[in-house]
Amino acid sequence: MNNLDKLFELASQEEIIIHYTTYIAGDLEGLYINKHGMKIISLLSNLKQNTKKLTSILAEELGHHFTSLGYYVSSYNDYYTKIIIDKCENKALKWACEFLITEEDIIGIINSGVTCVYEMADILNVEINFFQKRLEFLSLKKQSLQLGNNKYLILTNLPYFYIFDPIS
């Protein structure tokens, strides 16, 4: 089962209706709504033609379902509201990144010989910026990721990273 199928299955388990539309206010491509017990994720119809983008946006909207409390909209009138909304967006994106891309996924891909970030994102079927965001969230938790065989993925200089393999 691919990531997109997992997301649709999770939405179904959570009784979230997925609705496609041609327009969402502002420059939004997805919107999570939970009002009076009715849970809906509204997505732009044109996302169906870009599986990677659809996967990333659906995951983030599901992230709002699992991490957001209260009612937040994307417009704001003051700096405080902007900070609250940004925190909410960041939490949802972090959830999405961690749900779609596990540490084990990253380790497995690198240990298979793939070291190009574009190839890694392609294998995971996510957009490059989504994969880079996952590495960024990971770097906030740890400076390196142990790959096995005394090798480490060093995360302290993102967006650049390298594999440390000590000389024996």
C-alpha cells in the first residue's frame, strides 16, 4: 500500500470526508474543517494530476485533524494571531512528515545506495521540499541519524547533509 492509499484509509477510519473542489479561498490547496462533528478535507481538484503534491497536502490536512485544537483560519489581523496560525501549520506539517517518512525509511533508502535527495523524495513519492522539511524536523531532535555499520547521516548543516563513515 502506497502513502496516498494509507492517507485515504486513515481519513476513512477517522470518518473524514474528502471533497475535491475547483477553488479554495486565498492561495490554499487544501483545507481541514471540523464543524459540528462533521470532518471534511477539501482539496483542489487539479491535485489529482500530481500524486506527490496530493500526498503532501492531504497528509498536512490530516495533520491538522490530529494536532489542531480550536478553529483557525488562514487570514489574520495581528501578529499574535499570525504566530498562533504558524504554530498550528508547523505542528500539522511535522505530523505529516513524520507519518509519511519514518527514520527507518530514510535509513533504508540511504543504505540501499541512494544519496541524492531528489531520488530519495522520488522513492518516497513526496515533493522535494516535503522531504527536506522532514530532515529539518529530524535535525531539531538529533544531530545525526545512525545508519548502521558505524555510519551516520549528519544533519547539522541543512539543507546540506553528508554521510559520516569513519576510516578504520
